[in-house]
Amino acid sequence: MAMRNRVFNIIACSLGALLPAFAQNTADTIEAHLVAARTAAGFDFTGTLARLCVAPPLMLGGIRDVAPGPPPARDTWFIEPAKVFDNLYFVGSKIHSSWALTTSQGIILIDTLFTYNSEEEIVGGLKKLGLDPAIVKYVIITHAHGDHVGGAKLMQDRFGSRIVMGGPDWDSIEKSVHGYPEGKPRRDIVADDGQKITLGNATVTIVTTPGHTPGTLSMIFTVMDNGRPLTTAYSGGTAFNFPSTVANFDTYIKSQSKMAAAAAAAHATILMSNHTEFDNAVPKIKMLAARKPGEPHPFELGERAVVRYFAVTSECAEAQRLKLLGQTK
Ligand SMILES: [Zn+2]
């Protein structure tokens, strides 16, 4: 029976005996990959499992360059901002995340929602939290889809923030004819693998993870929980809404292995995503409000769980890849 164990080999090398449950081969059948994904998801990543494994649509055409639709009703997306760590603030929506990492020299913003809600959630949210949007020095965009890049032009034009993005995604913005009716952000910093975005006392390390888009960026950074440093692995692209080809799934799977290894090497105990359905940001923020002294931070999952997240994304992708190949053995 064919075996595919690329992810687990890398994870096993990185974590040694820490992950015996995952240092095993998975039979290369759709069913075996789905079972492996379900096991890896546990109760932590049911949203990711549902989106990627239960009913992921195959995308058999190319990417369409279309204008964004009309904004949905405000009550479908609006949520209040929140302080989540000593140095990390949520200024996202119910569905999408935007995070402000505060440093001794200003703010690094990660992702910018849609054009229609970035003004209220990000600019308004920072102000509500007592933070000045004018000190956002860097904006890191995980990928150039409208739900993450929508506020980049606003931050660039109004506050002079430097915009960091993967090269292929800058290219896609420049090539787009219909996607940016309100204007495009101007090409600024092109992120490289391993690049460190440093501002004052904070550093964000970029991990390029092509797959969701060719230029998708993931990252590693440190947050402080009542003065205690914790390492965060931030996954920059998740769903399979790229053209469904075996080569694209291979690229995606390789990136999940790469990010799992980077997270393990950094001893990340927090997993964040840019969609709240994948990292449960909204319920976790609610839990945080009820946290009592001495209780663990709801975002702190532990090293094993962080690595399990990337086993979910990878195993679901393996199952989809096999469906594409028509191997239903
Ligand atoms: Zn996307």
C-alpha cells in the first residue's frame, strides 16, 4: 500500500518524541487521510476540518478577476475590538481577523479585512482601544484576496504604513482589471522567506507558504500574556479556493509541512489564522473576558496542538489531491 508521510517525517524530525501519535505513516487512500485529519483536528480545529475535509468544492476553472459585490449588512460582520494579549489586539470582524501587534516603536498590523469594513473595524477599533492608527508602521498582508487586502490602500494612503506582501500577490494586484474599483495599494515591500520585520522590541518572521495563493505569507511572532512570552504561529492561507490541480495541492501540502516545522522549531504554543472559523478567535475572545487569574489563556493550545493544525490542513489536502487523481481505492 502506498504511503505518504512527508508532513509527519518533518514534524517527527522537528519534535522528536514529542509527537509519537503523528510520527506514523498514513495509508495513501482518501479514507485514511480523512481519518487522519479528523484525529488531528480533535475538538480544537473543527471549523478547519469542516471547511477543508467535509465538503471542499473543487475549483476546476481558473481564477476569475471580478469586482467585489455589494457590502453585506453590518450586523453580519461587525464585532467590537478587543485586547487579547499584552501586546496584541483584535481589530477584525466576526469572520476575518486583523491583529495589531504593539511594539516600543509603533504597531505592526496583520491583515486588513475588506475595503468596506477596514475603516470601521481597524481604524475605528484601534481608536476605541486607545491606540493611534497613525503609528501603524508596517502592514503585513497574508495574501491578496479581498477579505485580507481590502484596507491596505487605506493604511498606505492615510497613515503612510509600509505594506509587506508576497511578490506573486503584488503581481496579481497589478494584473487585476476588476478587483480594485476603489484603487489598488502601490507595490511596496516584497516579502522573502525568513525575512524579519522588526519594529522596536518586536520581530515578525515571515514563512512563505504558497498554496492558497502563490504569494501566501505565514509568520511567527511573540506575544506576551501578563508578561509571559508565548510564540504564535500565524497561518496565512487555508481554503482550497485555488485552481484544483495536483501540482497546486502538492505546493499547498509542502507549505503546510514547512509551516508545521517552523512552528515546531519555534516552540509555538498558539495557532492563529486570518479567518475566525479556523482558529475560533471569536469564542476565544469571549472566553478571555471571563478568564480568572491563574487560568490558561484561551489561545494557548500547546505545541502538539499547533502542529496538529497543520496535519489537518495537510491531510485534507491529501484527500482532495487523491480525489483529483481519481484514486478512490
Ligand atoms: Zn484567501
